[in-house]
Amino acid sequence: MSEIYLDNSSTTRPFPSVLDIVMKTMTEDYGNPSSLHKKGVDAESYIRKTRQILSRILKAEEREIIFTSGGTESNNMAIIGAALAGKRRGSRLLYTAMEHPAVSEVMRFLEKQGFQTEAIPVDRRGSIDLKALEDMLDPDVILVSTMYVNNEIGAVVPVKECAALIHQKAPDALYHVDAIQAFGKYRICPRQLGIDLMSASGHKFHGPKGTGFLYVRKDARILPLIYGGGQQAGMRSGTENVPGIAGLGVAAEETYRDFDAKIDHLYALKERLEAGLMRMDDVVLHGMQGREGAPHIVNASFTGVGSEVLLHSLEDKGIFVSAGSACSTHKRNASPTMTAIGAPKEESSAAVRFSFSELNTEEEIDRTLSAISELLPVLRRYRAR
């Protein structure tokens, strides 16, 4: 029986069209995009085309797109770059208590450099406390960083409302949004939403690993982290990853084609899985259910069964899921998201994340539910001994 891959928040399978263009740019159009001869011009044209694709999707200007090696670099560039550029105006940096380590660890680094960092609280569902954010804002705040979609429980941050508060109460502050789990799942227009800086990662929407971009509003000032030959208007020096950037562009374009139908399909999968899990005994769903939350993530705790035990039991049946965030799975620390939402220890240790892509089917969801129904009594009985 075929495998069932339900770990798409960790990474996605590249589209065949992505593989084709990556191969073409590695074997045929392999020139350095800074070279003046035809090979260089041909290579540079792929970069230009991807800028056009992204600017069209985001309703942004091409010069507002900076290509990076992925979401972690984009987050580092946005946060450190904004902090260094704004340190004469203030020293306070705000972020939510449920941020990915690619944000929270950067904040810890900046604390050691003399900046003051503060975590905005969230509730049991992962909803940001807007009143707390409003009370924390003042002119000394130079940056606020929030997720758009939480990577573990699929909670959605009210980005537009956050932006309005930030620009009203701290008008000189920049608002950075980690949209790594949101790009490809929502229509995002940064300028319309009030976003100044936004991170995305190619391998989360069927593009190549090691690719991503940072949107920087044209009048937002950040300092570069990488210096050298001055590529990308001096903001990110180094020879551009043409195959990766070309693949990123194809993935983005294909992701947003027939977009509404794809998102409806994801929500149908999500609601089917949630309904099936809620019919089982001693199962707790986390985050925002149905269309209130992100379309591609379901997080559930199975009382009495450790998350890794269930993960590997499902793996034996050819079903691949995740125990929390794949970026920190090998660390034994408690999940920052589960800690932030106040989940009891027994729920946190039993939490499993299921995440879909447009390639998944309802039949796969039914097979997964059937496998879980068979496994739970056995695993709980085994633990009881």
C-alpha cells in the first residue's frame, strides 16, 4: 500500500515542474548571473522572472524582494537587520510567546547585544492577546515580530489588527511577519495588511530546500547581514542560487494557480480528520479548528500515548506525521508553543501534528483515522502495564 505523507509543515515534495527547471538551470543555463556574457544574462533572467512572479502574488514591487537561503535566514535578516538599523531610536523588541526558534533564538541573541526583548502572551488556542500587545507598545519599540500561522497548532495571528496597533502606538517601529507557514495558504498583500518585513521559505510550498525570500517594504530600513560583492542591491551579497530561485518561482506560481479550489480541498481534509479524531476517546485538539485556523495543520494529543510512540507506530504503517516542530524535534525541551498556550505536560508530551498539502487525498485521511483507531487501544494497554 502506498505511503501517506502528512508532515507537509516540515517540508513538501517539490512539484515536477520545479525539478525540471532546477535541472535545466544546473545543466544548461548554469552561468553566473553577474556575468556580462549570454550565459550570465540567461541565468539572470530566471532571477528576474521569479521577482516578477512574487511581486505579482504579493502586489509588491520587484525591488522589495530579497532572495535568501530559506526562512531561518529571512527571519535573521529581518530581525537583526531592523534592530541594528533602529538602535538609535530605541531598544525594545516584541515577539509572541509561541514563535519558532528562528525568531525566539534571534531575540535571545539580541538580548545579549543590549536590546530589551519581551514576549506577547497568547491564549489556550494560540490567539494573540491584542490588549496586551497594545499595552506593551510605546515609541521605544523598534520592531515587533509575529507569526502569521503557528507551525505546530495552526493558530492564525490577526496580522492586520496587529499592524494597525503597532503603527498607531509605535509609529517608527517595523512589523515583521514570519509567513513561512502562511505563504501558499493565504493571499498575502503585505502593504495592504501593514506588514513591513515578511519571511517565506520555498520548501514549504513545493519548492527546493535552501530557498526563500524576504519582503522588505521599499521605505523600511534594515542593515544587511552578509557583505561582499553587492548583489541584490547590496542587501545580500553572494552569487545568487539561480536553480533554487528559479524553482522557487515555479513553485510559487503553481501554488497560487487555482488557489481557492486548493484551499477548499485542504480545509475538507482538515475537517474530515478533525471530525474523525473527535469521535475517538481521550483525544484533545489544539489550536483553532475548521476554517478559523490554518487550512493545513491539525494538532491533537492522544491521552496515555507518547507522541513519539504513536509517530513510530504510524510510521510502521507507512504514515508519516510529526511530533511538534521538525526543526526542534531532536531536542528534548518542551515545545515553546505548547508552553505558551498553557497545555498540561501530559497533553504536550502526547501531541502529534498532521499537516497536509494539495497532494493529499480524503482516502489517505480515512486510512490514517483507521490506523489510529487500531493503534490507540493497543498502545494504551501496553502503557498501562
